[in-house]
Amino acid sequence: MTMIGNLTRRTVVSWQKKALGQRIPLTTMTQNTLKDDHGCQILMSPSLVSLDLPDVWPPNSTDFRFRLAKTQSNEHIAAVINGQLIAEEIRSRIASEVRRMEEFIGKVPGLAVIVVGQRRDSQTYVRNKIIACEEVGIMSKVTKLPDDCTEDEILTALSGFNVDPSVHGILVQLPLPRHLDVGRISDVLSLEKDVDGFHPLNIGNLAMRGREPLFIPCTPKGCIELLIRSGIEIMGKKAVVIGRSNIVGLPASLLLQRHHATVSAVHVFTKNPEHITHDADIVIAAAGVPNLVRGNWLKPGAVVVDVGTNPIEDPSCEHGYRLIGDVCYDEAVRVASAITPVPGGVGPMTIAMLLSNTLDAAKRAYNFT
Ligand SMILES: NC(=O)c1ccc[n+]([C@@H]2O[C@H](COP(=O)([O-])OP(=O)(O)OC[C@H]3O[C@@H](n4cnc5c(N)ncnc54)[C@H](OP(=O)(O)O)[C@@H]3O)[C@@H](O)[C@H]2O)c1
């Protein structure tokens, strides 16, 4: 299989960005190239750690479809988009930005996490986020509340972090117990510290042309970064997003539209989802249904981003289960031109995007560029 993720920095380009209703020349950005196992160079996105979302990303000179790998028996096999490697590169860049910030202004970014209850998956996600913060030098604080806590207790913790100057990003680990109103909680969260990007104003600004959200939700942002950094052109392509949740599917659709794809959203009530999916050049699967997307759902050469993270029992694994995606990998890998694995695809990118959003928040708070 072809692995993507061997990163080298190359050219410098500039572009224009629509900001505050005007086209203004923006900064000179560094653009990167990837080299795959065949030595092909692929353009990457501009450096992260900024909110820059140009209207049009620089088009790619290389069409991904022409670089399909073949097995020894001449069977087609998709390139694997290595989210782990790409996320590591991003995290190392964030770490050096945090060091630069500390050196110049004596401050580091801070992330506050509120976690409610004892769900094992939530505890694991929070632990991983805290470790990731430590690794890049971001300060973190965690407030743990019991399963039966009241909404007011969460709002009190949230309000404290809202006014804490050492905290630049706040996240409330989801899902919350049923008796708590997520909407009311995200309404109270300071817009400037909404590093998960779930505040209605951030989502609203993401949806509107000519507007910039302060933050983009981490998982969809990670999906788009994976596409761009793998040299996959989005502009003008047909994309299908399976799932329309507020935290993944909906913002993923909005982001793809921002990148000028023609987007269809598939959900529980969609008739003939396989037919609609089969038309897509890019498929983002975020339904939470193991192996929902079969090989025959995919157009040959499609690019597949599998967000699904579904635990299935497996006594041979250390914890008695393993994670599989929403896409039937073994079938899809024979049809797609590129695919993200589960685990090791979108998951590591989600955490990298959280760190990136937290760094952005701190830079904005200190007016540090
Ligand atoms: N890798 C990561 O970092 C990461 C981060 C977040 C989530 N995830 C994973 O991504 C998956 C989705 O997460 P989520 O929070 O978006 O889940 P969610 O809130 O349960 O939303 C699932 C969405 O999928 C749609 N859906 C469910 N079954 C479907 C089916 N059979 N056919 C078509 N659409 C279907 C639902 O449609 P309706 O709207 O019609 O109900 C809904 O919009 C989960 O496996 C989750 O664990 C991974």
C-alpha cells in the first residue's frame, strides 16, 4: 500500500483571501509537498496554526487518481492516508509555536476541559487530550463532575473558565448525561474560547459566505486537512457526507462547500444512500454504523475519509474490543484511490486540530502573531 505522510517543505506562495467583505492580499504562506513511495510530489495545504481559509485553495497539479498503487498481482489498491504521521507533523509545528510564544511573551496557551460522569470512552478521550497538551507545552486544567451533577454546576465551572485569563480554550466533553442541555451549555461558553467550534455563532459563521468562524470543529477540520495535505483537490468535486450531526456531519458538509465541492448529505431518511454515495468523488463517512459503506457503494477512484469509530467485541484484543470504521475497509481499499484507516486516520487529526485551535485562541488573546 502506498503510505502518504513523508513530509518535506518546499515552495512559498501567496494568495488572496476574502476578509471583512474585501479581497485583501494576505500573508505569504508556506506551502508544503508530500512525497509518496513512488517519489511523486503532492502539494500540501498552507501551514496550520492560523485561521486562514482562503476562498480557493491553490489547485493541485497532480491528480490523485493517476497515482493509484497496484499490488504484485496487478490488483488496484488504495493509498492509505496516514493520519498519525500527518498529525505528528502538525503537533511538532504547534510545539515550536508554543515555545516561540513562551520565549517572546512568557505565556503559553491554556486548555480547560469539563468532563461529566464516568463513561470510559470520555475518560480516555480526555486523558489523551491532556497528554497531547503536555507534549506540545499547552497548559491544561480538568474539572470532573459527577454523573448526576446539575446544569448549574457545569455553568459555574464554565463561567469560571470563561474569565480565567490563563485559559484560552474550553471544551465540554460530549456526550453529556441526558438530563443536561448541551445547547444551553454551549450558549454560555465564551465565543473566544470555543475551541470545539460548537457555539452557534461559530457554526453560523462557518455556514455563511463572507464570514469567518473563530473556530472550526476539530474532527471535520481534521478531515479537510487530511484531504488537502494529501494533495486531493476538493474544488468542483462531488462530495457525499454520511451523517449530519452538529459536531461532525453538518460542519464537514459546510467545510466542503467552503472549498467549493458540490455536497450531498446522507442521513437516516435518505433513500438509496448507496446510489448517492456511488456518485461521489469524495466520501466522508460519519454515521457511527460499523461497515455501513460497502465497496460497491463507492465510485472507482473515490477518496474515502472514515470518521466512524465503532468498538466491536474482539477477545483477541487487549481490552476485549477493537475499533472499526463506518466503511468496510477491506472492500473499499480495492475500489477507492485513497482511504483513511481506523484507527490511525481521522482520530489523531481531531486532537491535533484541538491543539491548533487552542494555540490560535491564545495567539488571538495576546495579539501574538
Ligand atoms: N475519529 C474522531 O475523532 C471522531 C470524532 C467524533 C465522532 N467520531 C465517530 O464518528 C461517528 C459519528 O459521530 P457523530 O457524533 O456524528 O454521531 P451521531 O451524533 O450519532 O450522528 C450520526 C449521524 O449519522 C446518521 N446516520 C446514522 N445511521 C445512518 C445510516 N444507517 N445511514 C445514513 N445515515 C445514518 C444520522 O442521521 P440522522 O441525523 O437522520 O439521525 C446522524 O446524522 C461515530 O462513530 C463517532 O464515534 C469520531
